[in-house]
Amino acid sequence: MVSIPQKIITIPPVLDRNWVEQSNSLLYEKNRNLILDLSQTVRIDSAGLCFIKLLHLQCKNSGKKLILRNISSDHLNLLKTCNFSPQDKKSPDSFKNNFIVNTGDTLIKFMNNSIHALSVLTEMLYWGTFGLLKKQDFKRGALGEQMYQLGYKAFGIVTLLSFLIGIVLSLQSAIQLRNFGAGIFLAPLIGITMVREMGPLLTAIILAGRTGSATTAEIATMGVGEELDALQTMGINPIQFAVVPKFWAISITMPILSILATAAGILGGFLVAIIYLDLSSSIFWGELSKHLHLRDLNAGFIKSVVFSWLIVWIGSYYGLRVKGGAEAVGRETTASVVTGIFIIILADAIFSFIL
């Protein structure tokens, strides 16, 4: 039978911080079991308890054992009181209690975050509407600047992607319609799809990644740099100064971008109908105008406005909750984009049952 190598450490009468600092016991060879002889030990302070705990963890990680030899009952009870267990086993009750505690903490955190988010939404809507009658805490020209940044600069990417998506959807639909001799129905199919769904949705997703992240990063940087606190010190409302111009800018530009995206998608479908299905222009536009109704246009407009509010709200919420430095800014910016896209798709699904 092969004997397991062991190392014996004799603990002094007083196991305190001075002895722990002078001892090199934490650097023992990891390939041997460790025995602590406490036959002479009279007193153990908090540093000594931590010392024994660290030794136990080292032995456990290396697959060896820590043996406490000649330990008195008082010291053993002290170790148990400090939640030290040589076997480090958890009872089923502890797992159950931890699950309940973690569930409660998650629920409380969710409720607090929900209250904070609703507070930000309420302030944004109030200071963006009725609050403007009391005071206007933003610099002159901020609305035009934000419309240029949030709307005009996003024009290219929105129209290009919508045009390509329109081509892809039309081509995939045309392949199936052509097999049944129903290519004429491509016009209402792509038209209604782009007006009611894909136009507002694509625009919102693109702006959630572009505008939402920029909003979060800008407001978060202001918070980290204590600019928001400086605004409050000067009596300026941070929501109205940093959020309201973005709120109105995206509320104006988002429906316009949605209309342009819808037109670009329909144009892509028109090219597919002309080139692939050999339809005439008059037939395509005639079928489109015949099946496209005012309620479809209203649905697309309402969606684009609501999506724009969601983008600014979520971006502002994550920007205002940043605590820390650059790492927190990056983390909350990422969370803002992910949450924004998820909420927009969820809202679109809800609108599908309502509008």
C-alpha cells in the first residue's frame, strides 16, 4: 500500500497575525496532505481563523486533505461558528435557502429597476411636453443639432439596408409565386409588408443600435464626468437638458426615416418584379395602390413614433443608471442596445394583435 506524504505544522500557543505573517506555511508543497498540530494552542484570533481557512482551500484545490490534530473543543466550536467546515459540504437546506434568497434578490432588483425606468419615462414625457411651458433647460439650436445627428446621418444606412431587405424578401417571395403563376401578387405582398412591418421595424432596429447606443454613451459619460451633478447644482434639469432634445428630434425624424425605408424596400420589390417576373410598371403600381389602405399607413406611422420613444427611453435609462468608470459605460451601452432591440420586437408583436 502506497503511503500518502504528509507535512506536519505545529501551531504555537497563540495563533495570531504576527505568527501568520512570519510563517511560510501557506507556501507548502501542494502534493502532500497537511496536518496542523494544535495541542499547544491556547488562543486563535481572526487572522488565525483566516489562516486555517486558506490552508483548507489550498488543500481542497490541490486534491489533498487538511487534518486538524489535537484541537480542543472550544477551538473546534469557534471554527464551526465561523462557517468553517473541513469537508466544506453544503446541506440541502442551504441550497434551498440560497435559491429563495437569490430569487428574492432578483425580484427586488427587477422591481427597483422597473420603478426607476418608469420614473425616467415619466420625467421624459413631462419635461418634453408640459414642462416646456415652465422652462426650457437646453441650449439654443439643440433640436436641430440632434435632428442632424440622429436623423440625417442615419439616412444612408437605413435606406440602403431597407432597399436590400426589400430585394431579398421580394426575390424569395417571387420564386414561390412564380411557380403558381401568381407573380402579380408580389406588389401588394411586399407593399403591405414594408408599410406595416418591415419599414418601421427595420428603421427602429437600426436606430436602436446606432442612436440608442450613442444616447446611452453620451449620458453615461456625462454622469461619470459629474456633468449631470453640475447641471443640478446650477438649477438645470438634467432630463430636459440631455434627453428632451433627443426625444423630439427622434420623434420627428423617425417617421420620416420609416417612410424612406418603406419606399426603398418597395423600390427593391419593384426591381425584382420588373427584372425577374417581367411585370410592367403600371401593373405593379396599380396592384399596390389597389390593396394598400389608409389603415396600413396609420399602423406604420404609429409604430414608428412609439418605437422612437422606446429608443430614447431605454437609451436614457441605461445612461442615467451608470455608476463607475469607462467599464460601466461600455457595459450599460451594450445592455441598452440588446434591451432596445428586444423591447422593439416585443412591442411590434403586440401591435400585430392591436393594429
